[in-house]
Amino acid sequence: GIDPNNVSISIENDTLCIKGESEKKSEVDEKNYYRKEIRRGSFYRSIPLPTKVNGDNAKAIADGGVLKITIPKSPEVKPKTIKIENKK
């Protein structure tokens, strides 16, 4: 029930941060009374990711009220071996 334009997604230090705001207005104008309600709320989630990620290639898709975030893993850094030269 939240407009995707009111949601902010960021990745900082391998932590996914999602924050947003929602606002719902309802108005009733009957014969004997008038009622106006405004409900506002905000949320913030910080999710540590289990591995190094490539935030530059992350994608977010809102489909039917469901937010799907895809973040590719960074390639593993392989240890570099250094060959010892023997001088005689």
C-alpha cells in the first residue's frame, strides 16, 4: 500500500537500507456530518548482507505491491600467491 516513489533504497558497507513514508487520506461527507482522516507512517529497515555485493548493478522492481530487490554478489577475491625468487 505504499507508493514506490516514496521508498528509498540504498546499499552502504554491505548493508541494505530501505526507508519510506506512507500517507492515506479518507474523507466522508454525509448529510449530518463530515469526517476527514489522515494516517501517516514511516518505516526504516537496515539489513546486513551476508557477503560482499556489487551495489552498482542492483535492481529494484515493484510489482503488484511487492518490492523485489536483486543485488549481485561481488566476485570472490582470490588470494594472490607470490613466487619467491632465489638469487645465487
